[in-house]
Amino acid sequence: MSYLEEIQVKNLDHLGIVAGLIDEIGIVKIINNKLGIDVREKISAGTVVKSILINGLGFVSRPLYYSVSFFKIKPLRNC
């Protein structure tokens, strides 16, 4: 098998880069440290802010709660 057969190409778009920068800067951890984490919450505040940023920069006119399918196809790492 040649090395070319092992290469996988994925389209990151600009949102994959934005998600990577959010992770690199540590915005999610900073927000979670400032606000704390409640045992009742399913999604941390930092993750919500990351989702809002990515959704806002995606130039999507749909509300965030419709975005399950939007986020399924994005390379967002830990979102």
C-alpha cells in the first residue's frame, strides 16, 4: 500500500479553523472556570459559548437549537 492510499482529505472550511483556535486559546476552560459547572447541566457554559461563536461565524440564519444537523458535518473537535 502506498502512502497516498493512506491519506484522507477532509474539508475543514473556516469553522474547523475557528474551532481549533477556540480550543487553542482555551475559551471553553476559561468560561467554565469563571462560571463553574453545575451538576444538573448537560452542556457546560463554555461549550455553549463555543457553539454560539461557531454558529455565528457560519453565517447561518437558523436559530442555534436547529443546528444539530449543522454541527454534525463540521470538524469541531470537542464541541
